[in-house]
Amino acid sequence: MNHMGSVSTPTDKTTRRDYAAVILVFTTGYFATIEALRLGHWISGGAA
């Protein structure tokens, strides 16, 4: 989306806020997935 960098619109603040929200969601989901995988491996290792 670098080609959008030169475009200045009144929605810049909203766009940046939306990007921040998306990044937050992806980051939270990523770490939640990592923790779920670690927990799954721990349970599997303990069961085995």
C-alpha cells in the first residue's frame, strides 16, 4: 500500500486508527495462537 502514501485525505486519522486496530487484532491473535500451541504441546507432552 505504499502507493497510497502520497494521498492526503481527511480520513487519514481514521485510516491510521483502523490500521492500528487491525495490527492490534493480528498481534493479539498471533500471540494467542502461539500460547495455544505451546499449551497444546505441553498437554501432549504431559499426556505422553
